[in-house]
Amino acid sequence: MDVLLDSCILIDHFNGVTAATDYLKQAGTSARVSAITRAEVLTGLVGTARQPAVRFLDCFVFLPIDPAVADLAADLRRSHHWKLPDALQAAVAQHHGLRLATRNTGDFNPKRHAFVAVPYELPPNGR
């Protein structure tokens, strides 16, 4: 099944987390990014780090937020009390029939949300 990459997966990759890089290689062409993912990732990258990140993000299929996704996000936000970016991520994933690849199990508990996949966990040292 194709996956929507949550921001934390790409941020981990850019921070040198081997498990994230390995996961991205494994996911390959099945991975997608949303407008939320792109904006959140690029927020933390400035100067010379930004352009290579833009080129890397451009390798993924980009999924915009359209009215159907926005409407679904409103419903999800109301029912799960998620912050708007999290509701939008969930809505993009669900609207497109994708799994959401994330480490954010606080908001996206895979035992409660079947569309969530946790591809790796960080060891205590963070790498």
C-alpha cells in the first residue's frame, strides 16, 4: 500500500536518522508528501540546506489540499480533537487511501487508527 510521509519521517532523514533514511529507501515510489508535510519540513531548513531539501521533496508525488480533503479534515478534527495540521494529514491519507507513515503515536495511535503505520522507533540516543 502507498504511504503518506508525515513530516517527522523526513525531518528525521534530514537530521541523519539512519532508520528514517532506510525507510525512505524501502518506501521508494510508494511514498507521497502532502502540502502539510512539505511546509513543515521546509520551515526548519534555511540557507544552503533548503535547496537540496526542495529537490528531494520534489522526487515525491505531491498531494494538495482540495475542498474534499479540507472538509474531511474538519470532520476528523471535530471527532478526534486533533490540531489542524494533524487533521489535514489524516484527511489526505484517508482521502487517497494511503497509510500515514509517522512516529507521532501521541496523536496517531496505530492501535486506534488503522490507517497509521509506524515504520521505526528512535532508540534512546535518538539515532
